[in-house]
Amino acid sequence: MKTRWIIPLVVLFALAAAPMGFTQTGASERDAVVNSFKEFARDYMQKWNAKNTPIQMLSVERGNSKTKFLWTRIYDDPVENYDIDVKATDSLVSPYIGILKFTSVGHGNGPHTSREAAEKDQKFQVVSSAERLEFNYQDGKWVAKE
């Protein structure tokens, strides 16, 4: 008589415990995705800062009939602080999106009609912009969202 209740109790316990296993698997997958985006964002920001050489000279052509060059010196401050977020989506192709936010601060002078004038000018204007970049998680990799 006692054995008759053991099988239903075992089945009932297994059914009750099953969702906990799925939740732990889902949580560990989410943790892995978040950690991969943290690593991706760190690498991305290192590349962002590396592309900013201390001072660049830019020239721009103006006018249709005559070529006129305008010169300016520009440089960007390195980005030290940034924020990330990872969100689940209902997409099977891109089940997560990663968001990277930071403020970019650039400095520039001019424009000047000669390279020499741009090199001598020490009056830089500061421009800052809030950047918000989104990336899709596809096939285990982060790709820029189009």
C-alpha cells in the first residue's frame, strides 16, 4: 500500500523541481552573455581610445571651381567611463542586445586656410556628444546593430 504512493510522489516532485533547473540554466546563460558583453565593451573601448591619436590634421576641400583647403587640428579625450546594458529580446536570431553608452569629448581649432595657421592656433573648441551604440548577440558573437 505504501509503495503505491511513492511513484506518484516521485513524479510530482520531479515535475515541481523541473522549472528550477530551467531557471538555473537560463540564469547561467544570461550571466555568460552579460559577461561576454562586458568583455566585448572593454575591448571596444580600448580600440576606441587607441584610434584617437593625440593630434590629427584635417583638410577639407571646398568649392566647385577652385580647390580650397581648410585646415584644423583635432583630438579626442580618452573615454574612461562607460555604461552597458544587456536586454533579452523575442528574436531567435538575436536573442540579446547589448547597449554601450559613453560621452565622447573632442577638441578642434580652426578652420584655417593654411596648415601653419592651424598648427600655431592653441584655441581649441570643445564638443561633447553622448554616444549610444547597440549590438546584437548572434551565433555567440556581438555584431553592430544595423
